[in-house]
Amino acid sequence: MGLLIDGQWHDRWYDTSQSGGRFERRPSSFRRQVTADGAPVDGQATVQAEPGRFHLYVSCACPWAHRTLIVRALKGLDDVIGVSFVHPLMLDQGWFFDDEHPDRVGGRRFLREVYTAADPHYTGRVTVPVLWDDKEGTIVNNESSEIIRMLTRAFDAWSSRPDLDLYPEELRPEIDRVNALVYDTVNNGVYKAGFATTQAAYDEAVHALFDTLDLLEARLSARPFLVGDRLTEADVRLFTTLLRFDIVYVGHFKCNIRRLVDYPALWAYTRALFQVPEIRGTCHLDHIKQHYYRSHPSINPHGIVPAGPRLDFDEPHDRGPVLPE
């Protein structure tokens, strides 16, 4: 996992020497908004939604990018917003494309070239997802939480499911509260445990992670979804971490106090979401295992990919329909 410094690539891992061994994720750099009408938001200029104008760069392995693929599929935007998939591995040159995983817009070899096309002097990590504006030839946004909200609302004129609102106004305060907790201790919590370089930093992260999973287990034992009585973005954001939990986080990131399958409600909830056809089509378990176990030599120096665990995401559940029929 390298980074660009003034537009030049450096193969450099995260430096935890000044943070007590704690992994600290930096904020995303590109934060423009796409809106249905292009009107300013909070005094800031926006980009108007158009079919065929925007393109997503994603990794099937990355949970942050996976969010955007799920919302794109749920909203029926596959023919509205194009997508390019990077290779599952992230090696010394960062995310890259090949013949099987091409850049369908610019024919580039490395994802970092997408960043330098937007800003030749860019300094920072080269991450997915990226929302690219092909009309202006630049990156609009690389913050997954903002991209999924744009996909939820801005493209409804061309969506096959415009009535599906994953961020309904009446539930927004509670969604925001749940998102904040889940992001800090679960979505990012697994990384804070896995990338920790001191025992104290690991202990702090892993116990916060499982404290939250215990709370979520209790919450989902009493209700079908995290917020309200419908699927929202809070569920999508949690799901992408839960999908990867037993497959990679338990072993690779040492998040092994309990497994997902040890939580009856969380495990059934994960299966319920997985079994939605639109969501299932975005889940590539082979990419997930290959990426994590072969892309982090400081954690798994020999790049050995474990044979298990054997999980049946198609096992029946009793949680009822995820989407309105």
C-alpha cells in the first residue's frame, strides 16, 4: 500500500510510529457532490447528474468500494454509471489493471494514474472507490460514504428503483448515529486491530470492536434492520464488514474473540442481505481472500491463502424479506 507524494509514487506502508502503534485513516481528498439538478449545496458548487457521465473505480475485495457497488445495484444504475474493477491484489505499485480487469475509461495501467490525471501533484493514498467524471476528466469524489448517498438520490431520474430511499429524511439522525459507531469500531475497527503495531493499540481496537458487535447482536435480535423497519444505508455499511469477518478478519486481522457465526442474529442478518440477488451479484469471496492474504506482506509474509472457513451464506434464515415486494 503505497502513496503519491507530489504526484510521484512511493511504496510506503502506514507509519504508526507517532501514534502509539495505532492505525489512523486519513480523510478522503476529493469531496465534490453530484446532485440531480447541479444546484449548490451549502454554498458549494456541485456536478449535475447525467447518465453515462460518471464511472466508478472499485475493488471487489474492498469493503468501502463494495458499498458503492451494492447501492448501484440496488438502485438499478448499472446502465447509468459504468464501473472498472482493479485486480484483486494490491502490490508494490498499488492497485492496478490488467487484461482481465481493464480500465474501461482511460486504458490506464495503475489506479494512481487516475489520481494524477485529476491532480498531477496529488499527495495521499490511492484508494477505492473513485467516482470519475468522464465529461470533465477528473475525480469527483473518493469518499465511499458520500458516493453511496449520491447514488441513492441524484440519479433517480434513470433509476429502475427510484422509490428505494436508503437515507430517508425521518431516519437520518438515527442512521447518522449508528453509522458513526459502526464506522469507528467495526468498519474501521477491524483495520485498527489488524494494522496495529503495538499490543496496546491492538487490545484497544479489538475490544471496542467486539463490544460493538455485542451491541449490534442485541439490537438485531429485536428488529429486522439497524434503523427503522426498512433497509437503509446503515445496513449496507455494516454488511460489507460482516461479509468479510470470518473469511479474513478473524484470522488475518486477529479479530478472533468470537466469529460472526457465533452471533445468531448477526449471522442470520448477513445471510439475509447476501441472499438478495442484487447484493449477491456484488459479492466476490475469491477476490476478498486473495486480496487480503496476498497484499499485506507485513502481516502475512508468505502470502498463503487459507483453505477455510467453510461458510454457507445460502443457509435459510427467518428474518423476512429485505426489500419491499
